[in-house]
Amino acid sequence: MRIKANMLNGIIATVILSIIAKVLAIWLPFLGAEAIAMLLGILLGNTVLAGATWAPGIKWAEKFPIEIGIALMGLTVTLRTIEKLGINGLLFILIQMTLTIVIVLWLGGRIFKVSKQSAMLMGAGNAVCGSSAIASVSPAIGATDDQRRTTVATVSLTGVVLLLVIPVIGPYLVGNNNLLLGALVGGVVQSVGQVVGTAALINPTVVTYATLFKMLRIILLTVVVLIFAKMAQKDDTNNQITTPSKGVKIPWFIIAFVILLCVNSFISLPHLINNSAKTISSFTGVVNLAGIGLNLKFATIKKSGGKFLTYGLVTGAVQVILAVILIHFLFN
């Protein structure tokens, strides 16, 4: 999307907020830049940056930079991740993600009575990689901006809770084995930044293992987008809501992600390229959360915040329980 003159103020404000969040994260590593950006965004977006002047640019910054970031994530992972974790690691992630999605969809439909699109976004965000997964799935299932923002806020806040809790209870749940702690953190916590932050509160070795498990979840992002797109298409057809398309529409950045992942898997690229992709991808994630926070109004939070926050916390608890059971079954 082209940047227009009336967008500049909002874009600059969002980027500045993102930079501030990155700086504050140095002193508040337990929160992470993503959560800080979102929380500051909610505060400023409902006060000094609430005017219409800021809205066009903030909306642009919320949606489009993250697409580039998701595409570049393909240069941060390789298919060799699967080999490093072994068959048990692969089975753990596959089963954990599948059960998470199934249970989150069931909770959303039967217990919390949210829309099917919101339940799908919650399933993707919790099973894969937080806001990046939600941004990927959202256009494929026709979710609204409010649905996307509410679920991103919920998943991000749930991730903050897990970040604070897992380093304390993790050793009691799976022991002091670094691999098992890495599986717990990498298999449960939502965003990449939160995974690294959570593992860092335990020890550096856990950071390495947790990142590998998390990267495997990211590799499976395309599969999740395809599944949810098919589900949404089938639901539209059954309910005659929209005219069904001839095929599943996959966002361009998911296709780019797969291509770059394959390139990175079979071609040895300079570390500068990999590290630059990682840095840019990480920063676009912060910009995305800053934009979401700035666009998320107190009225929207009040309308669905309590229900969604409970939904998120229950989901987080379920993920931890599932992970602990699977870890004891597969690794012990």
C-alpha cells in the first residue's frame, strides 16, 4: 500500500513509540519490547494520539510492516531445525500445536461464545507465533480489524503472564533438564521475543533449545494458514455468507516466507543477511504491536476485554498442561 501524505504523522509516531519500547526493554527485559509497545500504545492511543490526524498512518503502520517482517522470518529459520530437535521434538510440536488449536476452537465456540474468526485467530496466535500468526491468518479468514486487534492484545498479554510464571514453575513441572525446559518455553510461549525473554530468565542454554522449538512452530505457520483458510472457506460455503472462491488465497508474505525458508535451507547465506533479516523482522513485530495498541480503544477493551482475557488465560493454562504431559510422555 502506498504511503500518502496524511499518513506520515501516524507512521512517524508509531515508529518513535517502537524505538522507545526497544530502549525500555533493555531495562524491562521481563516484559519485552512487544508488550511495552502495545501497553504504551493503548495508553497514548486513547489520550494524546487519539485524534483523527494520527489515524491513517497508525493504521498503515499496524498492518503493512509486519507483512515484510513475516516474509523475512524465512531467512531466520531452516528445515534443519527439524533435524536438530529429532523425531520426539517434532512430534511434541506437532501434537502440541494440533491440540492447542482444537481446544482453543472448542473453548471459543462452546465456553466463551466468541465468533469463529476470533477463535481461529486465538488458535493461530497461541499455537504458532503470536501477532505474526494472527496477521497471517486474518486476511485468509476474512477477520475484521477489531477481531484482529482484540485477539492480538489478548495473546500478547497472555504471553506476558506466561513469561513471568514459567521461569518460576517450569523446573517444578519438568525438572532442571535444559532440553525439557526449552521444550516447555518454546512450545508454549507466544511471540519469538517472549520466548527468548522467558528462557533468558532461566539460563542461556534454555534460550538455545527454546528458540529451536519456537522456530519449528514458525516453520509450520504456512500449514496453519492453509488449514484455517480452508475452514473459513468451507464455513462460508455452508452458510452461504459469501461467494466461495475457486481456491484458498494465501497472503503474499506467506509465499515469500516459504521461498526464503527454502533458500536459507539449501544455500549458505552470509550471516549479515540472516542477522539483518532477524533484526528487521523483530522490529516490525514491535511496530505491529505499537500500532495495534494505538488503534485499540478503551471502548473495545471494555466491550470484550474481560471475556477475551479470561479466554486467553485459560488457553495459556491449557497449553502449559498439554506441554507438561507431552514432555513427560515423549522425552522421559
